[in-house]
Amino acid sequence: MVRAGRVGRFALGAYLAATGMSLGATACMPSTPPPGPPPQETPRNRLFPPEELGLIDPPDRDQWQPPELIMDVLRISDGATVADLGAGGGWFTIKLAHRVSGGVVYAEDIQPEMIAAIRRRALRENLFNVKTVLGTANDPMLPQGIDAVLILDAYHEMACAVGPSCQDPVPLLSNVARSLKPQGSLGIVDFNPGEGGPGPPPDERVAPDAVIRAAAAAGFRLDRNENLPPFQFQYLLVFGKAPAARPAP
């Protein structure tokens, strides 16, 4: 889906270097600057520009977002059927395709340009177990029988993090639940609130508690909640499908 503020607008090294850029910048400021124009509200939940995909695939991404650990926690094994929602340029899609070499990876996004980029990437790497899916904001259009679904660095773009202009994530998550097997799992990796590490601005981040509430409303139960090592920039939430309520006797 790759909506606003995807992972790694900056690599970790670039983020660390950027923290000192403004030092000494006010030395020549006048004591009483003239009033400027009123600030304009920044648009929220804009789609991530496909031409900027290089920004979300920095060389150090494996270090602060270890893909093998994430797949281990989700118990993804060879032969599984998995889905990568908001797959963007396919960085994690390719990791999944290697892990489930005898299975299938559904790479979903809502932008045709991203779908085309994923297809090119899979072709370059001779991976033929990747199937692209053009979804919508409320429905990823996945088939039934999925073992695991991953939303990596995209939930804050799908959810109502800032104001009324963003999407309600519950319909999307409800459609994910319908696609999962009874014992299937949903993994959500996103950025902790605050200013640490790469990722979106602080006011675009979604706290884990808000994700948990939306997932519960969509029919999920929380199985695991932890920070993602080694740098603790992100949280990792793992959900299973909640048992259906039995009718009262």
C-alpha cells in the first residue's frame, strides 16, 4: 500500500547524521523577525511516491529491521502461503519468497506503480512464487487460506493516526481475518511513538495500544507484543484469529 511516511525515509546512518544539522543555524537571525504566512496543514496519508522507492531500501535496513527474526516470530516456514500488505517496492516480499520457496507470497499494494516494481524485482531475482495483488484501501483482495499476513511499516499509513482524513483500519483488518486460516497469524511491525530512529514524523506514528484495539474490533486476539531488537525503534505485534463467539443457549 505504501501510504505516507514509509519506513526509512532515511537510513539509520542518515538519521544519526541529520540530528546535528541545525546547530548554529540561528546565529544571524534578527531579534524581531517579521511575521511570516500562517502555517499550512501538511497533507496526511498521501501515497508514497514510487519514484522515491530508493529511500525505503537503504543498505543498513537489515540491521535495524532483521527480516529473519520477524519471519521466525511469525513461524513462517518453507511451503507456506503468506501475504505482504503494503509491499511497496517488495523489499520484504523478496525475503518472504526465499523463506517459503515451495510456497506462495502475495505481494499487495494499492498503487499500480508499486505492483510493477515488485514484478520487476521478482523477475530480476528469478523468483516465481510471488503473486502481485492490486488491493484497495479497505480490502487487500487476498484469497482465503493464507498462513500469515505481514504489515511492515505500513500500518501507520492505513490507520487513523492523525485526524479525520485517514482511513479506518477495521474494515481492512476484518478482510485480512477472513483470508487467514483458522490458525493463521497477522504480524504488524511499525514505529514506536516518539522521535527515535528512522521512519515517519512523530505525529504520524501509531501507538501499539491503538493497533491492538483496532485488531480486536476486527476479530483478532493479541498473541505477542514486543519491541524489535536490536535498536528498539519498532514494535512487533503478532495476532491470531479470535474464536467465534458461541450463541447464547
